[in-house]
Amino acid sequence: MRLQQPLKVAYHDDSYFVVDKPFDCRIQPDPQNPMDLSVEKLIQQQHPDLPPLKNVHQIDYATSGIYVQALTRKAAAKVSKLFEQRKVEKTYLAIVRGHMIPDLLSAGTTSSPPPIVVDQPIDNDPSHPFRMAILPSGKPSFTTIQVLEQGYYYPSSQNPGLRIPVTKVALYPKTGRRHQLRVHLQSIGHPIVGDFNYEVPYTDTFRMMLHAYKIHFPLSSGAISISTLDPFVDLIR
């Protein structure tokens, strides 16, 4: 099974332990289903020599990629402070529905298009117990979007004629609101492919196409930069 494969360790030193989290996997055990595998359980099974780890940030169940934990209280406090001060630089990759720049495929240019900035407040969606929404009552939320590639995605091997126009983007969140990237992309008409809660119409494919790709911590003791492999290579034609 997919979750029984060894976790990919993205970084490990005396202070931090960083894994490339699988998609559709919880960080911590689900109280309703304690037997289900979680990142916490996988680390305990595969790295029993590690001390109890301190969680310093969150990553959604459906999202894959960089998940940072600290090995000491002191290390956890340092990184948590950087998150609070918005000094942590995060890069995500996503495949979103639609061509974000309609003429890009025919333009024949090799230069990068200008980034798109979404500055919209996010709050709990009063009409749904799980979702977030852009509301005037929300907290300030900022995301920069860079278009990387456009083409088509074929979501089903059972229906090879089905294709949807998609764009691959790099995402640079300045804030860290719950579901921020998912809500901001939906708000500009380009929801993440495979996002059950925000993509309409929903693409029934093998995963939500959102990945925590890179992270940079400007620690006073020395900056730490961590990256993972791109899981979306060759998904766009």
C-alpha cells in the first residue's frame, strides 16, 4: 500500500526532522479512526530512535510535501516565531483548472508571465462546517501566483478522450490561513484540480493537486532551505 512505503526524509539535523508528507494522510492520528496511519505513526514506526517530535506548522490531509517538526522545545520555539513573524518563505506547486493566461500557449514566448497577487481576507464559511471563504470579516491573506505551464490533463485512463485545460502554478503564500491557497485559487476562477471542497465541477482523480514544494527558514544560526521533488512532472500534456 502507498502509505506503507518508507517516508521520504527531506531534512534531518540535531534540531529538525522534515519529511515529504504523502497526500491523503493526516499529520496526527484521527480520534475517530485511531487505527488509520498518520505521519506521526509512520515516523514512530520507521524512526523509533527519534525523541517525541514537536509540531511547528500544519499541512492539510490532502496536501503532500514538506512537513517540519522540531526535535527540541528550543528549536520549535525558534521556527514558530519565524512563522508568526511571516519570515518563513514557502513555495507550493499546484495544478489548477483552466488556462490562467489564455494566450500563453500560442504566444511562443519563453519569458515568464507577470505574477498574479491575490489579496483577499479569509474567514470560516458560515454555510459549511469545514470550508473557508473570502469574507470582509476575515483575516488578511496574501498569495502570489506564478504561472509555470499550461496544457491539458487527462484525469481518467478509463476515458482517454476526457481532457481538461489546466495550468501549473507556483504559489507563494505570505500568510498562513487555513485553506488559503485553495480558497484564493477558487476565488479567481481556477480551483485546484481534485479539490473536493472547492473545485466545481469536481475532477474525480487520484489526488488533490497541491504540494508543499520548498521552504526557507532564515534562522540566526544559519538559514535552512529544504526542497522536494515535483510530483506533478509529466501530468500535463
